Amino acid sequence: MCIVVCVLWYDTSNTVCGVCMGLVQVPTFAVTDENGKPYVAEIEGQNKGFFFLDPDAAETYATRVRELQKDGAVVGVRPTTLDAAIKYVKESQSKQDPFEIVPIGEQVRIAEAIKSPDTCDICWGTEGVKKKVPVFWVEGLGLQAEDSTAIVTPVFFDQSDAAKFWKQINPDKEPKIEVFDLAALIKKMKKGGTMEFRKVSFYPSRKAVETAVAKMEVKPIAGAPASSKSVFPPDKS
């Protein structure tokens, strides 16, 4: 996992590398037991599990789990990667305890306030696009890859990082930011996308990177089944 925010790109001309080559660098957090198994929560009669992009949200969830578990139960926040989390989520959909990715709440609120252009088919709120995980792109922002003449398009999980990045390059011009749903963007990339999305770099939030690095001494989860322990006990009322 990168300690600094670096250019992580997916080349649609190289099917071997895959989208996960970029998403592997995006930290994600799970609340687990001592064996690294994620806890599940009973919500509206169904068990659900969560991977958090916001480490603070994961810690809040962990606090709630500790309150409801018996004394001595191990509850911890462990880092994993977004590509691993997405794979886990997909595999869990046919099982008893489906999982989902929880976006950064503040970024969802920001995404809701951004008006999407009518011509954007992957933008947040566009008809047919589910609003799950927002990611941000600055129109006209591109980087030259160090090992080639190719232009890489940066995509950010934090809107403020997108704005700051733009201002470093264009201090006298305001950024024009668009917001996409991550799943819609990935689908477009897999199809080859438009020229802007042939090569894409993913920039995780700085807080997520710093938190993940601080927790690296804790073994990340890697495909462990969901814990049999439910976070929230059944409602007896």
C-alpha cells in the first residue's frame, strides 16, 4: 500500500493489469473479531456487513460493536484494499450475510450538491446510475505517465483533494469538478471508455492512507468469512 498519494493507473489496452491494479491502492476498513472476520449487523431482519472508506466511520461502528459484545470480545478496525473489499462484496451477495461498501458521508453530501452535465452517462444522479460511492474528476486535468507519453486522468475519493490538486497546477483558474459513481466509472473503463478514461489514476483520501499506514502492523483481512457473531442482537420487543 502506498504511503504517499501516488499515480495509480489502469490501462484499458492491457487486460492483464485490470481495474484492481488501481483500486488495490485505495484503503478500506472493516470491523473484525480476533480472527480477522468482519462482524455483521442485523438490520431490518437481515444480517449485513460493511467495508468503510472513512476510517472514522469504521471506528464509530467498532465502538457500537464493543458496546454490544460480551466482555473480552476482540473488536478491531483492520485495513484492507478496495479491490479486495469489492471482491468480498460481490461474493457475499449470494450468501446469508451480504456486504456493502460504505462511502465517506461528507463526500456523499458534497456529491449531492454538484450538478451533473446532461451529457454525462456515469455522473452521480444520472438516470440509470446508482448512487453508491462518489468519486471526483476535474474537467481538463490530466497527467503524463512517467514511463510513457500517455495521459493519465486523476480521479479522487475526496473532493477537496481534487480541488487542491487542480489549484497546484492552475492557481488562477477555478476547477470544474464532476462527480461519478465508482461502479459506473469502472464499468465504463472496462468497456474502453472515452479518451479521458482510457488511463485512470485513483487517489484515496489522505486520512484513509494515513490511518491504513498507522494500522499496517495489524494483519489486514484477506477473504475471511463473515464472523458468526452478529453486531446487533435480535430485537426482543
